[in-house]
Amino acid sequence: AQPGNDQPRLWRDVENDALRNAMGFNNDGAAAAVRNTGASLLAVGVTKVTGDFEAGDPIELANREGHIIARGLAAFNSIELPQLLGRNSRWLHEALGERFDRPVVHRDDLVLID
């Protein structure tokens, strides 16, 4: 759990009998870029964050229909991410600083799911 938050970082997905953190893509293009071109997941391609997690924690990446298409390690925590969603790298760098000008999940830290 994060300081001041007694909730676990993972949430229970009863339907799939699983525990998970998740992020959703904002359009089919973002999901396709990760799946088909070997791209990292950038903040501009994320629309939703669920669960509590720290940078370095494993998360699942879901398409707009909610199907998990990849798993990876988060570069930001669940408190930082909401302010980044939908923002391009240039804006992040200029508005928030160099530390925020990086992928949400780097391709080297990502595994595709069939």
C-alpha cells in the first residue's frame, strides 16, 4: 500500500479470479502501436488508470474493450499518472520537467499477451 492509503496496490478481478493493476488505451491506434510496431506505451495513448501501484510495479494494459493485451512495469506510480494521461512527450517535458518525458511502460519492460 502507498503511504496514507491502506488499500492494496492490486485489485481483485473476481470475474477472472485474478489480482491486477490496469491501464487502458485511449484508442485502437495506441494499442496497435504497442502490439504491432514494438513501441513503448506513451502517456498520450493512455485513457484510464485503475488500482494503486508504485513505479516499477507490474501492471496490465487493456484495449478499449477491456481485453488485456500486454503486461509491463510501470514507470510512474498511480498518483502521478492521472495528470499525464493523454499528454504528449513535449508537453510533459515543458510543463512537468525532464523526469516526466519518458514512456509510461518502456518496450523493454513489456510483454505482449495473445
